[in-house]
Amino acid sequence: MIAERAEALRQRIAQACGRCGRDPDRVELLPVSKRQPVAALREAAALGFSRFGENYVQEAVAKHGQLPELSFNLIGPLQRNKVRLALEHFQEIQTVDGVELGARLRRIAEELQVQRGLWIQVDLWNEASKEGGCGEDDIGPILSEVRPSARLDFRGFMAIPPPAQPSAFPELAALRERWQQKLGQPLRLSIGMSSDLEAAITAGSDQVRIGTALFGARDQPI
Ligand SMILES: *Cc1c(COP(=O)(O)O)cnc(C)c1O
């Protein structure tokens, strides 16, 4: 089942890349395994996936315990009291959206002596949603906290734009471009999910985060 869905996804990604002249190998398919059983992650791992996106720290810690060979990216909101646990179990944290959170990640990453990738989650549409994300004005202050640390590698921007906002993806592409210029380093863009990966790839996404289109419905108990 997962194998067939993975193949269909590869074709969707290849077609989207073909239409805009991009190399499909430059678009990462990140399986999002929240509320999927460990067996589903095993099945995906057997197909060659080794990095998984998870939304809930506790759930991912449990899965990491059973599947220590896999690596996990946090794509859900991070509460301050879970920063240590998150740094112990996630290779990358994709939802940094505040200066305080950035400072805390830095302090604890240095204490634990772990090397981690960080992404800033942006919300340019002032949704103030439970999904998290910060405005562009917050990016500079957050980077001042995390970039000086040799323990933290700033990778780029992640976003969950509102579904009915076609301009969102190009706006994010422009934001990435501005910050690449400013910082003089290549930055990644993580946008696109099961339903809108084509538009995200057209806008230049480097990573699509795919849950249901790979694993099926999330009806499993946590
Ligand atoms: C759940 C989730 C996804 C995957 O969503 P699907 O629509 O199931 O592909 C991607 N990104 C984030 C941040 C999510 O929470």
C-alpha cells in the first residue's frame, strides 16, 4: 500500500518538476508519520525513507525508542518545557518561531553538545493560528540567537499557508530569496503537503511534507 502511494507521489513530484524545469532529485519527500503506527514507519523505512516528520514530541520519542535507526524532524509546535526532549530526539526542528525559543534551543543544544538543523516557521498572513509561525520582522532577531551557535545549522523556512491563498507560495519564495541575499547562504523552503505539493514545487519548494497521500488516513490511536 505505502509502496504504491510512494510511487504515485514520486510521479506527481516528477511531473510537477517537469512542468517547471526542476530536478526531482532536489525535492525531498518528507514522510509525515504523526498518528501513524510504528508498523507504517517500518514499512516506509523498508522503501528507503529514513527521515520522518512528526508533530508531537512525546509520540516521536516513543517511536524513536522503537526505531532508533530513523531520524525525525519536528514539524509541530514546540513548547518551551519540551525543548530538551526535542533536541535529544529530533535531528531537525522545523518550527522555530520566537526569539525566546531560539535562545533556549541554543543554550540546551550547547549543553547537550548536539548538532541540530533549525528552520524558522513563518506565518505571513497574520493568522495567529494554533499552527504557529512568526512574521518576517521576527526572523532577524531569531537568527541573532541561533546563528552564532556552532551547534545549530540554520536550514531555511517552513510554512503552512492558508489553503485559499494562491499568492502564499510565491510570497514565501520571495522571502526565501530576500534572506538568501541578506545572509549570503542557500536556504531551503519547506512548503507543500498532500493536496498542494504541485503548486509548492512550482514555487520552488525543496521539501514537501506528505502525510495522508503516503500513509493513508490518520485514524490510528496515538
Ligand atoms: C500533518 C502535517 C503535514 C502532512 O499533511 P498531509 O495533508 O497529511 O499531507 C505536513 N506538515 C505539517 C506541519 C503537518 O502538521
